[in-house]
Amino acid sequence: MIPLNLDPAFSPFATTAITHKLFTFYGGEPHIKIEEGFDVNQNITITHRLSSFNALGEVCVAADALRRMGAKSISLFIPYMPGARQDRVMIPGEPLTAKVYTDIINRLGFEEVIIFDAHSDVAPALLNNVTVVPNHSFIAQVVNEIAPVHLASPDAGALKKIYKLSEYLGGAHVVECGKHRDVKTGRLTGFRVYEDDLNGADILIVDDICDGGGTFAGIADALKEKNAGKLYLAVSHGIFSKGFEVFEGRFEKVFTTNSFRDLEENAMVKQLKIAL
């Protein structure tokens, strides 16, 4: 396998990558020039962090360029699957964004598409030749750093995944939590914890994506009301669109990976690198 790393700061495979130049024309079109000299008979794996729709365009032109160079087998590793949260139409007038992205990726004809900690079963079901890497290794690193803790699921949608994670970790106790989201406004209310008294237990909230952080602030407050001890947060894909102030005073530490972007050094957040 030979990687083609479209993001120069993201190199998840410990092997020499294909040399290329990636840029965007003034009209907004992504373009790539790939140097010759690699074995076109080996599998080429394109890697990229899809933090914009333009990044998907970069994947498209890279795949086309490789095929025109004679590459026989091309795979794709995109740790963050964009559009995965829009995996159903909640109100009329909305798109099924997960299918928009997966349709484009499927048309590129990859041998394998690897994603990290999928948001739900929908995007993997829509992708051809998909491999989903779970968050188990990432969370194991976190737990080893902060000592034994209870795991908390932020909502019912994450329960299936967190019980599999608990099994992987040897049977960690799971604290079930919930919330209500208004599908029209996105407003979050009704944060609750389905245990009467946590007796000072330290809690690690685990989820796949953190955008603004409102869910985790609400769950943290609800956990404290049930006598939780120290609180930690681990999210596979850290967008952090509203910064880190929302976590201050609530969490001891926030853990994430470099699946979406590289974070500046921050005392509140620790970023772990994805490596395959």
C-alpha cells in the first residue's frame, strides 16, 4: 500500500507517501499534480480530512488523476465522514446530506473506504466497500491516562456503541443519559441522567462528534446534580465550533483525535493522533 496524503499535516500511515502538489485555482476549482515514479500496481490509499466540501473535490480530482496514471487499485481513508449527522430528513425542505456525500464517494469506485467512528449505521450502509474503525483504541488510551471511570452515553442514539466499548474495556459501568432536541430549531433541553446517585464516581462522557459542545455542557450539569465526581469528555471528531469555554468549570480534561483538524496547544484539550 502506498498513501497519497492530500492534507500535508495528516499522515496516518507510517510509510512513504506519493509526492504531489495540491492547490486551488482562483476560480475555486481544486487541482492536483502527482509525480510519477510510484508502483501503479500497488494499492494507492488516498487520505484526507474532509472538513469542507472543497476537500471532497480534492479527493475527486486525486482519484481521477491516479486512474489516468494507470493506478489499478485505489482506496480512501477519511476519518471524519461529513454529512453523517444529516442521516435522515427531519422536516420538509431538508436534504439527506449523508447520501449526497456517499453517492459522490461511491461513484469514484474505491476498493475500500475507511472511516473512523461512524456517527450511525446510515453512512456505512450507504457506502460501498466500507470499513469502519471503532473508537475503542482511542478511548482505551484515554482511560489509561485518567484511571478507571464510569462511561456515560450522552443520548439514546449512542447506547449501542458505548455498550460495545464497555465490553472492549472489560465491562466498564455505563451511565445512561438523555436529552431533547427540537428538530426545527436545534434547541437542546431536558438533559437527564437515569441513575439516582453516582456517589462521587468519576465519569467519562464518550461520543463521536463535538460541534458547539452544548450537549456535553448540559449532560455535565445533569451528572453533577446526581453527585458525579470528576468529569472527562472524549470525542473522536473535535470540531469545537464555539471554542472551549463551554467546557471550563465542568470538565477536568477533553480528549479528541486529529480526525477533523489540528488544534493549537490548549491546557483544556488533549489531541491524540490517529495511526493505522
